[in-house]
Amino acid sequence: MTLSEHLYKLADRAKEAEEKAKEAQQKASENAHEAKADLQETVNRSRASAEAQATKLRDSAKVSQDKISAWWDQQQEAWNAHIDKVRQNVDERKAEHDAKKAEKRAENAETDAEFAIDYAYAAIGEAEYAVLYAILARAEAEDVSTGAGSSG
């Protein structure tokens, strides 16, 4: 898969997340009681999918450990720590039922979601830079290779 194809895959995934969020918001608005069970199921599937993707990313990083810069390794560790903390907070807050606490929990969840979106947005920028740099590095390598081949 080319680097451009990876970016297309990323864009498709972002669109999928947008559509799921829009659908969940509509369901929650239409019938709060019925929608809550459906929404909980969607949240559970999304969490499982995110965990699977994180595992896949960790496995990929392990395989490519000697090729990935230390900065990316640090970012992966920071992201894993962030996700663990968010999920721990989510799990702890599930037990709370007081209306005031529920409102605060909703606000915190929205703030976490906004941060996750901002983080993903920045990650997309970094991915774009990394792809463009990789293309440039490949072009330079081919120039050096071609130049070395014609003079030798």
C-alpha cells in the first residue's frame, strides 16, 4: 500500500467516525431511553475497535522498532498512557448516577472527545508531513542512485 493510499484510508476512517457520531447524536435526540441501549452497544463496539487498532499499532511499532524514530515511540507511549487514563476515568464514572455528577461526567467526556479530535487532527498533520518527507527522501535516494549509476 502506498503512502497516499494510507492517507486515503485515514480519511475514510475519519469520515466513518463522523458518520457514527452523527448517527449516535440523532438516535440520542429521537428517543433517549431506547437510544441509550443502542448507543451503549455502539460505544462498546467503538471501544473494542479502538483497542484493536491500538494493539495493531503497537504490534506494528514493535516490528518496525529499528526503523521508527524515538520520537514516534515516545508519542505512542504518551498516547497509550492518555487512553488508559481516559478509559479508567470513563470506567470510574459509569458508577455515578447523581444528576449533577452525570452532567459533569458528560462535560468531561465531551472535553475528552474534543481533545481526542484535536490530537487526531495534529496526528493527521504529522502523518501528512511524514508522507511528504518520505516521498522526498525516496526521490532523493533515487537521484543519488541514478547519479551514482551514471558516473560509475
